[in-house]
Amino acid sequence: MKKPFKAGIALLIAGMMVSGIALANEGKHGDRSERHLQKMQERLELSDEQVEQLRENWKQQHESRMEKREEMRSEMRAQLADILTPEQLEKMDEQRSQWHKGGDRDGKRGMKGDCGDRNKG
């Protein structure tokens, strides 16, 4: 298999991992949406009905994006299953689990391990 294809797969996996973090922060984004709606209501003099319509529209868009993201995740998983061995898939799942818990590839939080090593040189 060619290296650019493997690199593309790795980048796609990384993107999927980041999307998991975004989902974890969903509550924060909801608060931001409400603040944005309040500002729009004030600046554009929106009626309560318009605000509610916007809120519902944004909710539907969000749900649609989440469904599409899940479909992409399933498709990618199927493609990975055709490429990786069962052991590699298991290892990838373990690494993804650690990453979602807030650790990097070495189980450390943040990037201090990487940056600190570079700055010591």
C-alpha cells in the first residue's frame, strides 16, 4: 500500500478523534448558540417566534451533521477493517480511548511531552 494513502487514512482517523472532542464540548457550544441568538434578537429585533424558529433550525442542522458524522465514522471503520489486522484495529481503539480521556499518545495530558523534548535540544 502506498504511503500517501496510509497518511490520508491516518489524517482521517485524527479528524474523527477531534470530532469526538467536539461532541464532548457540545454543552459549551449550546451556551454559545444561546448567547448568539440573544445578540441576534437584540440587534435584528427578532420576535420570540423567529428566535424559536432559528433555534429549531440550528438544532436540526446539528442533528443532521451528527448523523452524517456517524455514517462517515462507520464507513471509515469498515475501510479500516479491510486494511488493518484485527490486532491493529484493537490497538487503534485503545489509543483512541486514551486520547478521548485527555491523554496524548504517551498517556500524558496536553503537548508538554512533545514540546518540552524539542525545547531541550
